[in-house]
Amino acid sequence: MKQNMSSLDRNVRWVAAVIMAVLYFTGTVSGTLGLVLLVAAIIFGLTGLVKFCPLYSIFGISTCSVK
């Protein structure tokens, strides 16, 4: 897997993942929407960790300046 995410993109994903996880675990958002947010938080966290977004590669997008 080639890196296709910039550090700004990764940081935004991490912040969004933390916010979604906090909303779920504090009980602010529950039920089906809570589970959807939790899954999205996990996906955002993982893609930020590995610096690769599968959807970016499908659509040919790269926010990384490294070629």
C-alpha cells in the first residue's frame, strides 16, 4: 500500500475519530446511530494510522505530496 494521505488529512481523521468515539462512549449518541458512529470512528482511526484510504485509491485521489 502506498501512502495517499497527507498529515493534515490524517490529523483531521484522528480528531473526528476521537470526537465520534467520545460521543458514543459518553452515551450522547446511542442506538443504531451510535454504532454507525463507532464503526466510522474505527475506520477513520485505522486509515489515519496506516496512512492509506482505500476510497482515495479507488477514485484516484491523493492528498500526500510524496509521489
